[in-house]
Amino acid sequence: MDCLFCKIIAGEIPSFKIYEDKYTYAFLDIANDSDGHILVLPKKHCENMLDADSQTLAHVMESVQKIGRHLVENCGFGGFNVINNCGKDAEQSVMHLHFHILPRKIGNTNQIFPVLEKNDESLEEICNKLKFEEVTSSTKNVVLYTDGACSGNPGMGGWGAILMCGGREKVISGGEKETTNNRMELTAVIKGLEKIKGSQHVDVYSDSAYVVNAFLQDWISSWRAKGWKTTKGDVQNLDLWQQLIALCDKHNVVWHKVKGHADNEYNNRCDALAVGEIEKMRKEQ
């Protein structure tokens, strides 16, 4: 991707790094102002706040708070300002979500906010134009549990998925005679998401670190930036990854990692569905 900040995160462009974790990166702005002007951004590429999912925003704001606390408790500052420009008309210059942290020395009297023009309308008139209420969907959030299994790797494989919404449940499963465990894990999520009509909020539960961490740790942005390659070569199962990414673009997907073969009822049921598909194919041979 031709994104300045993505290149900084990838180490292609040098920066003065202040902080980094799995999800965020913070470095000094080259303006070199305000006693340490810091930019905090997600490693996952999103254009601005309107383009970011709730998990990404939560990770960034957690890092903003962590850095701000460090500035006050360990660096002798009296406070700090946090600024975000959302959109070109709001003076956003780099189209990758980022927050500015401006440390403030104790007793600093500099004015950060500009002097704004007085509005001709009353506060009541403005409030009536801008207020809104949360619009709730007639359907409840969708919960999707998935699992994949393989007898031999590669070998005969199966997948299972359970969708739940509004007190109703849908169970689906399938299999392939020659596949891998990772392909079955991916297929389970894909098939489940394909069954969901419209654009929905979906909580996906899987015991596959391969699937879940690709999103929670944003491996996908790195793969894209490197032309769908890893340090070991081409990204495996690219056809399925691209199908899954397209479905995630359609829905608001929140990922949850569960422990496999433990005490999670729905994960165990999905595992039984996947294994059952393998047993069915064996009997048909």
C-alpha cells in the first residue's frame, strides 16, 4: 500500500519510535514541536475514525492513554492535548487514522485551540439540527461459532458452523476429500458469514489462532503491503483469505479466540460437526 504511515510501521521509513505493541505504533512528528509532538496510530490500515472498527479504535485509545500517563507520571509534564483530524476538510493530511498527543509543561499557557468564529444560530437551533438517536436494527447481533478438522494434514477434512441470532440457531457443515486443517478453519468462517443476509454485526468465535490472529494482530495488512508474501514465501490459502476479507468488509466482524476441545459447548459442537463430515466421507468410500 502506498501509505506513508504503513511504510513507517513496516520499517521502510525510519522514525523516532516512542512506543509499540501488537496493535499500535507511536513516534515523534517530524515537525519537532510542542516538547515532543507524538503521533499514535493503528498498525491496521484504516483511513480515519469513520473507517475504523471498534476494536481498532479501542486499541489506539488504550495506547493514547498509556502514553499520556507516561508523560505525566514519568516525564514531568502537567498534562497533554489529544487531537484527531478526520477527513481532508478537517485538515487530515495522511489518510491513515492517527491521533496527535501534545505534551504540556506545567504552567504552559499556550493556546492549542484556534479562535473560532461566533455562530449566528442559537445553541437550541444547532442542537435541533445535529442531535440524533441510535438506530437499532430489528434483528439482534449475529453470533457465529466455527471449527475445522482434518484427518491427516493434508487429508480428508471437515468444517462446522453454528449461527445464532434472536434466539434462533442455524447449523451448517461440509467437507473436502483432500484439504488441510487451516483450509477447513477458514472455510468454516467463510461458509458461516455467507449465510448472513445484509450487513450485520457478527461476533465470530474460533479456536484457530491461524484465523483469529490474522485479524486481531493484523497480519493481513503486512501481507498486503508485501504483495501477499511472508518471510517464508507466498501467503498460503490466499484464495480463501481473499474470500474471507471480502466478507469482513461487508459485515462488522469482531473476533474471539476460544480454547479448543475444552468446555465451550458451541465450539465442541462445531468440532463434532467437522469430525462427522470426515466420518461420513469415509463411509462413502
